[in-house]
Amino acid sequence: MRIVLVNHCHPDTPHVCATRLREFATALAARGHQVALLTEPLRGGAPPPSAHDIGEMIRAGAQPSPMIVATPPKRRRVLDALRRGLWPWGIRQALIAYYYLLYGGLYADWRAGARPYVATLAAEFKPDIVLGSFGSVDCWLIAQDLARAAHCPWVGDIKDFWGSFIPAPLRNRLAARFRNAAAWTALSRTHAEASQQWFGSEIDVIYSGFDAHAIRRDKKEAPDDTLLVTLTGSVYGGKFLKPLFAGLASWANSKPEEIRKRLLFIYRGNAQFEVGAELARAKLPFEAKAGGFIPLDELQDLHQLAVANLYVTSPRTFHHKAIELLAARRPILAFPPDHAEATDLAERTGGSFHQCRSAAHIADSLDEALSAYEAPELPVNKGLESLTWAAQAAELEKVFERVLAKR
């Protein structure tokens, strides 16, 4: 198949917004498909090839797969200021409604800049199918534009909640613009269920996965008999950090000195300053550090070393972090409790998963994790294999094949 994926974030963007379609582009290409990933250029990067250059590359048969097609926006100062929240309340709401109703989205400048690339891809790449990721409404609009020009179907992928990102008065009207999608996919069952009122019940769940090597490498041993506990990812404003650290402190204080002096807490993610400030207030009775992002391989090593891996939840989203942590095959603590889907995934993959409701529950769960720390590592569960990027790309391929068979 010739497949075009549309995602706003450039694949080299150091943010989760880039991950899903970057990895699916790579995995689909590895399955033998010709894949193009249309995105906005990387901020601060070199100027991308023009639409003409992309066309010349395709005609010469010299395009890589996946081929990154970065389309510079035709910048509009009004939209820049709107997206940065610089307009005063009232005017901002009016501008949001104006751009959604007239142009369909808040990245109309990117869609305008993408038009010559859309024409080139339709004429030269000739896609069999297009997938756009929400994210940004404009990804779907560009996917529609390309599908229309190439006379092929398009698929809508849902990785963010429509009800959280689209203003309530506009949700039904905007959703109606996308009813011509040939199929729908969603990041999770939670996303699919939340989207049914706008896009129907036939939504295929395609999880964002992890690299297969994450579950196939040898078990790591912590240096110097360290007993490591990690916290990873967003902390959603930080209001849950105080009870989380209270649970850690209670657990540590219940342990003898020879255990306590081996303990180490490490945070990695985008909230290092919030976590660091709360750590200073919490005064945990053992060493604790807060740092920013590190390369994925290093983060996976950290998770595999840990006695337990923690993450903070939000009721507003499904946490892909749960799937990443399952790959480490170490106990996972979610605080507050995550969606039931996370528990279901843990059961399906043989993971040890604790839905923690209080500081006391965190302490009890850490006790269980410590008791299991020296136990032999379990073999890789087949359910875990099903959550690799490669396995989920195969599921996405089935969606595409079904759509094309219907045609």
C-alpha cells in the first residue's frame, strides 16, 4: 500500500505528540508499505524540501520510506497570538469560534501551507489511503484534502479527547465535517468510548506501543544494591504529589535503617521543577532526585531496574505511560487510580498493577513490590508481545485493508 499519515508534530519533536505516527510510519514501512508522513517542519530546523523537490524525488523513485514531508505554514500573526493565548478573554473566544467555523481549525495557516504538498502527493505519490491524527482538527482537514485530491479513502485517528479539546458549542457541528471518514481508530478503548457520541460505535482501538527490544533485553541489576523507585511523566498540576510522597515516606519509615539507606527515588519527565519543589518540602527519609527527559533507552533501563514504577493519573485521559511501564515487567503504581482499561491491559499482559487510592495504599503496594523484587523474572507474556509497535502496526494495516476491500 501507499500510505500517507498526517500529524502536526514533526517526528523529531521531543514530545509525546510526535511519537504515535512517527512509530507507525516506521513500523508500516518495515512491513513493506510505501509511507509518507506529512507534518509541520521542526522548529529551528533546516528549511524542508519544497513541494517541487518532493515531486522530483518521487518521480525519480528516490524517496525513502517513511518519507517525511514537512510543510511550512503560511504564518498569520492573529493565529500565532491566538495559539499562544495572547488575546484577552472574550476576543480570544470569538476568534476561536471564527477560525473553527470559517476555516475548520486553529492551524489554518499550516493547512494553507500544505496545499502544494497535498497536490504533489496526490499526483506523484498516489496514496491508496490517508490517515490523519487528532491532535489537531487541521490534521483531519489536510487528510480530507489529500484523500479528495487522490480519490482515495481517509481514516480518522483519535489520540486526544474531542470533548476536552473542542469547545462545547462547536463539537457536533465540527464532527459532522468528518463523517465521510472511511474508518475510525483510537488510542485506547477509553478514547473510543468517549468518541462514540460524535463518530459512531465502529472505532478500532490501536494502541501506541513500545519497541520489541524493550521486553527482550536481559534483566538489569541496580548498582550498589540500590532499591530504586521511579516516577515518570506528567504530574497534572502537582496536586497529587504531596500524598504520593507521604506514602513513600510512610513506607520508608517502616523499614529498618539498612533498607532505608539503599532507597533511591528518581523522577524523569517534563515536571522536574514541580517535583523538585515538592521533594524539598516532603523531606523524604532517603535520597531523591528530579530530572527532565532522558533518551528512551535510558528511561527503559531505569524502569527495568526499579522496585516499582509510579505514575500520576488524570481522569481526563488514557495514560499511554501504563503500556510503556508494562514493558519493564516491574510492579506499577498508578495514583490516583487509573481507568479500568489499565487494569485490563495489565491482566492481559501478566503485569503487576496497583490502583492506589491513598498514601497508605501506596505504602502497602510498595511493600508488595519490595517483597517480589528478588523473585525470578517472569517470561515475556504473549499479551505483552501484542503491544509492540510492530504488532499494533499490523492491526492498523488490517483496518486499511478492510477499508480498501470495501471499495
